[in-house]
Amino acid sequence: MWRSPVIATFGTAAFSSWTPASTPGGSSGGSAAAVAAGMVPIAHGADGLGSLRIPAASWGLVTLKPGRGIVPAELGVEAWYGMSENGILATTGRTWHSATPYWT
């Protein structure tokens, strides 16, 4: 499980229900925690430098950082110098694909 210092600026941090001393990592960690806990089947996240991929790897979820311009976003053309993309976290590849039919 990804280990990182916990800084809860706007409230409480997301922790693993299996390993309470660990966080899911990345800014989309709360979304990953909700999907992994079964609260929702899919969740939105944004990935610039791993904010989708790190939580997905930590929680055993499925995600993909789509290529630039694939997912319409109001992130701005120069958001993170074009590196930041919207994406989806899901429990299975089938669930992920059902939420992204126009990508493939």
C-alpha cells in the first residue's frame, strides 16, 4: 500500500479500511477509497502526475490516464502544462469500459 504523509487541509484524509495506517495516495485517493469500499461503482479523478494511477494501484482498481484531449475537460489548455487529464476509477475493467464507451 502506498505510504505518504497525511495532510488533511479540508477535513479528514482517506484511509484504507484494510490497513488504517495507509492512505490511497494521490489527489484522487478519496474517489479510489469510495470505489474500493463499494460506495460507488465508478468515480471521477484527475491525473497529472499519477493522481489516478497511484490510488488505483494502491486499492486494486482499474483506471487509465487518457491521452490529451480525449476527455473533454475544463482544466484549461495549460493546466499542469497539458499533463492533467480527467479519468475514471472502477472496480473492474468491464465496469470501467461501460463508463467510457466513446473512448474505445
